[in-house]
Amino acid sequence: IYVNKYFSFLMCVCYLFLGVNCYKPKIIDGVKKINVPFLVIHGGKDDVVDVNNVKIITDNINPNIYFQKEIFSNANHCVSYVSEKERYMQLLFSFIDKIHK
């Protein structure tokens, strides 16, 4: 998983002060265990977590699990909702409708 230099600094702090080795994240192992529908939303201009992580995550989702991914091209980290509120809400409700049919 690709991250920027500030996140790398935070990962070092986690290791030094909390004893947590964030350089060996287990997110992929967790993604492989997901057994419910999965919605991935990411900001295309995210400067904290590289947008390429979406592919890494979705490539590792169980192929029998329904998932949907959406990139908000003008959004930064955690602001997809703010950048395009109407599109975000439409995406969310559409996803909920699909998984409840």
C-alpha cells in the first residue's frame, strides 16, 4: 500500500511509541475476509493514501462478494462527501438499494 511521507512519519511514531508495526499492514488480509457487500469510495486527489490503493483493495476482495468502487476525482482525503454531496448520497443510496434486492 502506497502512502505519502507524512503518513510514513506517523507509521514510525506508531511503532516507536505504541509498538505497532504499521509497515506490515494487514489490511489486505482483512479485505480477503470480508463476507458482506463492500463499497469503496476514494478521493482522486488524496494526498494521504494513494488512489492506487483502491485497486490493491478491490483486487483482493473475495470474488463472490458484491463490491462497488467509486473515485471522486476532485476530492482529497476523507472529503468525497464534501466535494460532491449529491453524487455521494446518490452512490450510497444506490449501493444500499442493490444489496437489499
